[in-house]
Amino acid sequence: MTKYQPRVITDNHTLFDEYHTLQSGDIVVGRVRLKPAEEPLLLDLVDRGIRLIPSALSQLASRSKTLQAKLLARYMVPHTLAVYDLHDLTSAISLYGSNGIGKVVTKHDRRNAGMGIHLWPSIEEVYSQASFGVMPLPFVLQPFYPDCRDIRVLVINDYQEAYWRHNPDNFRNNLHCGGHSTPCELTATQHDLCQQAMDRVRFPYGHLDLMVTPDNISYIAEINLQGGIRGAKIQADEYRTRVEAVHQKWLAEELAR
């Protein structure tokens, strides 16, 4: 019996032209461009045995900060929560109250570059805004940690680069919000933290943000498959080449199975 030769799809146009004819074992290489309401199609592909590079889980986690919080809470600041509805928020009020948590931060589910991060004087203020429909759900809820530093980490196979991001006038350290960058070296603990987070959500490469507290404890803030490289040493052409090399390495491994 002739072994089935899987098809390799490398662009969205071909993917959706041939979507209903794909068979178990076929491989889709590259991020699938989807509207938020279309994301369950990734589940359909996986359930049908189509293999995705990067993984479906990594693509979903890259899109959704609440999914990141759900999966990576153990690596984030204590009491980081994904809030999907007012029931989640009322439970969080009791949790935060019992732990003496005052100021809190929220992160919009699908905004980047620091544009969806908000600082609140208390969780009750968040509840008031959410219950009146002003605060859109879902969102990530975290205790506010003052005077923290921020490290952006790029990991692409054996390439790793890290740099501080700092804004003395804004707790949002994103370069888009006026922050400045300085190269830095990760500690062994920080390196392991990044690797554990990437392994958990099956990232073959990634942009990770670390939050470093004044007593030098590091936590995962966010993770993304793709992000800006402003402030990094790597140039755009080399970045794309390295990402494609990871795709081809994973593809060769899948074809050899």
C-alpha cells in the first residue's frame, strides 16, 4: 500500500481554497490569519489531523492575553487571573480583599504595544466599570507591582537576545509608549523561566516580556509568536530568515514521522 504523501500548505490563500479537501497528515506552515470569530477553525484542523507549524495552541495563546493568563498563571505574578465575566470578577474581589491587594492592573485581551494596559486604584473600581458595561470583557487582572523593570526576550531556535525596556515617566515600559532599551544578559533562572513558558504553550520561537520586581524576582508578563523588534540588535531580514529556518526544521521533523 502506497504511503500517503502529505500536502504542505504555506499560505493562507491556498489553505482556504483547499480547506475542505485537506486530509489527516497534511501540514500547514506559518501563522494562520484568522478573525477572532474564526479561531475555532484551528480546532477543526487539529481534530482532522492536520498538523500546524507553529502549533495551534501557540497561535491561539499568541492572540489572546486571557488564554496566556489561564495557561501561564503559575509563571506570572501571584493572583494573575483571566476574567471572562462578572462572576469571575466578584470572586476576584474576595480573593484580592483577603490578600490585602489594593491597586490593580488590567490588560485588554487583544491589544498590544501597551495600549490595553490600565492601572486602577482598586478592584472595586474595575468592577464598577465592568458592571456598567464600560470595561469590555474578557481581560487579564493582576495586582499592581510598583517600580518594576521590564525585559524583552527574543528566542528563535538557538538565537537569544534580551534588552531592558524602561520608561521613567510611565509604568508602561513598552517602547511604543516612550520607553528606552538597553541590552542585558539573562540569568540562568530567567532563561529557564522563558523556556518553561514556551514549552507550556508550545512556542517554537517567541517574544517574551519579563517583569522584574525590585527584589529581583522575575515573572512572565506576556508572550507572543511575533512582535516588534525595535530596540533589538537583530535586523528584520535576519529575523525573518531565522523564523523560516525554524519552520523548515519543524517541517522536516513532521515529514520524517
